[in-house]
Amino acid sequence: MDEATLRHQIELTAFPAQVQVAQVPGPGVVLRVTAEGGALGLEVQVTVEATRVYGEGPAVATALKQLKVSAQSGLPPRHADGRYERMVFIGD
């Protein structure tokens, strides 16, 4: 997904103002939401299989919705080694 389309989808998702959302390197599409200067955060990896089964746009939109729900209910703290919890969206 190109950067402009991803930014547009992020805007449409309407995340809370205190969180940041970014795509980070990884297999497939990896999206990260963070808050409190990165002290809290969560990632969702959308696998290549998920984009093939569901389509890239719908799969990314679903991942963004899940990140928004998590951001609204409370993000987990970043691990001591700097990594974030990661959920994986697979194709069935």
C-alpha cells in the first residue's frame, strides 16, 4: 500500500489525538500505534496471505480498527527490550 493511501486510511479511522500510528518494517504490512512517547504501544502484522485473501485495503482497514479499539481501551507497555506486543492477522 502506498504511503498516501495508508495515511488516508489512518485519518479515516480517527484515532484518539494522543496516539501516533505508523507503518514499520516487517513482513507483510506492520502497523504500530504508540502513546506516551512510545512507552505504550501495540503492533498488528497483516500477513501477505491476509492481503491476498481479503484484499490489501480491507485487511489494513480491519487492522487499523483493531488498533483503534486497543488505543481506546488502553495500550500495553513496551517490553524492556524495546519491542511491542504484536498481533498477527493471517489469511485463513
